[in-house]
Amino acid sequence: MTDRLKINVDPTEFDIRVSYLPHLLGADSNPTTRSYEDIVNDFLMNSIYGTVVAEARKIKDKAALQEFKNHRPSVIAQSVVKGGVDKKDIILINNIVKVDVDLESAPLVEVVFPVVKMLFGKFALAIYRSISGRGLQIDILIDDPAKKDAYYDKITATLKSHHIPVDDCFKSVVQKSVLSFDSNGFFNTDPVAFTGTVDAEIEKQVRELTGRKQKSNRQKD
């Protein structure tokens, strides 16, 4: 890559360091600390790594896909660990909340993506398609790591209220995720920290939008 994305976050106020692992599984996959910005540039927006992700999206068998993922780079996005990947190994809880939107197909991802962006794009460091292509990963900047659990609950409850399914794997701050690539992802250079409140007017707009879509689908049926 020639042009690297710069995320304008004050490091004295927000810590967005994460733990990187060369493989999802394996005794030789020891965590190292990296900046979130590096993860975006070296993987999520890197077309060279995108060739690896393209191979994953050709795999239809779930077991075969999981085996493929086990040998791919991964990240612990919500904390920094040292010497292991369990809660006892945490040395830092960062300013990121990660959410996994779990969908049944790639076409559904395209329907849900703009809705998620409307709701949380202002706060998101990134919103991007998962390595399978059948889900979304949402990484949100928060103002206070001590409120991470409460913010996770608020964010996921909001998504669920709009009929967006969430896999609650990231309630654990040491949950690993396989790194993806998304040429059409949303990568925010100027995120605003989430403070626990979702804009009511935006929620209203989303409800109107999704209501029209549901009505249109019923008429087609």
C-alpha cells in the first residue's frame, strides 16, 4: 500500500492498541502489541492480504472454513495481553468495543451494512465484512474503558432492536477474531468517542428506512 490511513485519535486520551497474533490457533502464535491503525493498513485495507481473504470466501464447508481460519492472522481488539490470551494475561483494557453482526448470507450483509453505518458510523473506527463475507465486524471508539461492558450492552441492544442479529462472542474482551479485508469497508479517519447515547433522530430515520423496506418486501410477496 502506498497511502496509509491515518486515524485522528489523541493517544493521550484514547488507547487503541490491540494484541496481534500470527495465527488464530497454535502454541507458536504469541501475542504482540500493535496499533489499531497498523491493523487497518496492513490487513483490513491491504489488497495483498485481500487475496488470502478471497480464498476463504470460496470455501462453503463450515469445517473447512474454520480450519482455514485457524491458520490466519488474528487480533484481540478490545485489550492488550502479554504471555497468553486469557483474562489473567490482560495488561490493558483499551478504548475499543467490538461487535460481531452474524448474518446468513453475503446479500444480507449488503442490506444491513448501511443501517449499521447510519447508527454507529460516527463512532466507528471501522465497519467491515468478515472473512467469510457473511457477517460484519464493528469496532467502536469509546470514551471510557471502565464502561466497556455497559457500552457493549447498549450498542448490541440497539442493533437487536432494529432486527440486526448479534453474536455475543465479543462480550469477552480477550475474544480473538480472524483478520479480514474489505475494499468497500468503512474506515473512519475522525471517529467520535461513544459515550453511551445513540442519536434518537438517527434511530427514527433507521426505523423509517427499515419499515419501508419491510413493507416493500411484503408487497413483493
